[in-house]
Amino acid sequence: MVLMTHTPPSEQDSMPKTRTGSKSQRRDRWAFVGLSAPAVIWFGLFMIVPLIFMIVISFFDWRGITSQATLAGLDNYERLVGDQRLQAAFRTTFTQIIVALPIVFSVAFMLAFFLIQRPPGYRVFRVLFFVPAMVSVAGVSMMFAGIFLPQGVVNSLLTAIGLEDLTRVWLGNLSTVKWAIIAIYLWGAIGFNTILLFASLSIVPKELYEMARIDGAGYWKRMWRIAFPLNLDFVGILVMLEYLFLLLGFAQVVILLTDGGPGNASVTLGYILFEKAFITRQLGYSQAIGVFILVIGMGGMIVIRMFTRRKYE
């Protein structure tokens, strides 16, 4: 008598599927590695490697490409502590971030929410808001130089309405140059971020706003209690990008308009990094400043992310 063992159908079905699934997983892993490898290599070559070289150079005294670099150890970092110009740059940059970022994103979000209501002429407003992003830095600098000149637009308007006592040399006054620079940043940043936030808000289903309106939620409540929380992650990304721009990118306007003056009144971290690297040729010290800015940038982005992370329940 021959005894025949019989494997239950469920086990018969599961065994080949397990082997097939394992092969499929391995194939997916290799496909993922193959597709992501170019991006990882690119990121490593053009992001990680330069950062490593920046850190290495910060430990050297190097006066230019044609000169010999000598090991300085921690001397460059010790200079950071007592550098009065760097401290002034940090205070100016910190003021710009604390003052400008809340204004930019509160105003930009309100304008973006206004635009998604599709008021008459909203397409024209979208174009007007985006115009500053299309103007070159040199163009913006020349335009605001004309606005803030002693005989420029601002002083002419103040004189016309009888407020001659308020006229100033706005870009040459210790007490006003910092705020004039912030005003230039606001002019460009508010419109640009309005358009980006408008695109994000447009994805939210209109039914949510309509249901809230039927339930008695007013305009402001729909804006800040519905639209804002739903777009908090995107707002956080924009805040981080603008934060990094204020740390480094906005130095272009300072270079063209004030050259950090008068005195140290308008010098920023981005400007002093440029100055040490390309004007005074202190390349090692400039990279130590770069490491300092990197630490501030990473710390600031972590804080921003903590406050702008959307909670999912």
C-alpha cells in the first residue's frame, strides 16, 4: 500500500509565490539602485565633496589660488569669536530674518487666498505679483537706488506732502539703511511667494471652503483655520528656502547698493563671506565663516521644520 502525502492547497500556493515574491523584491531593489545611483553620485560630487573641501580649507591660511596654503589649525575659528564685523553681520542678518520672514509669509498667504477666490482681474494680479522675480538683481538695485536717493522718489513724496523733516539719505544713514534693505527684500519676496502659495492653495478642493462657509465660518476663519493648516508643509518649505536666501543670496543687493556700509550697518553674513573670499583673499577664513553659516542654516531649518510640520491624525 502506497501512502501519498498531500500538501494542502494553501501551502502549495504559498511556496512558489514566496520564491517569486523574493525574486521580485530583489529585482525592485536593483531597479531602485540603478535608477537612483546617478542622482546619488551627482549629489555626492557637487554637494558632499564641496562641503568636505570647505571644512578642510577652513583649517588653512590660504591667500589665493596662486599662493601656498599653510596649516592654521583652529586659528580661523578663533578669529570668528572676536571679529566685530562678523558680529555686526550676524545681527543684521538675524534682524532681516526675524522681521522679514513673518511679514513675507503672512502677507503672501493672505494675497494668495484672495487670488483663489478668483476675483475680477486675478490673472492680471498674478502677473504683477510675479514681475519682481523676473527682474535681475542689477535692475532691482538700480531701481531702488533711484527710489532711495536724496532726490529720489521717497524724499520727493515726503516733501510733496509737507514732511520734509522725515527725508533721509536712506542708503547712507546708519539708522535707516538696514530697513531700506529689508524693504527691497519684501518687494521681491512677497509677490514671488504669493504665486507659489496660490498654486498650492488651488489644489485644495473648493468643497471644503464651501462646506465651512455653510457652517458659518467667515473669510478669515476659512483662511487661517482651513487653508493654512492644509498647506503648512508647503509653507514650511518656502520659509526654509527664503531663510537660506536671506543667509546668502540677498548679499547681491548689499554688494551693489551699499557695499556693507555705512560702516557695518548693512553688512550681512552672505556679504562678509563674499568679502573675505574675493576681496581680501582670506580664503581659509572665508571657509570658516562658511562653516559657521552652514551650522546656522542647518539649525534654523530644523527649527522651522519643527514649527511647520503638519500633524496627521
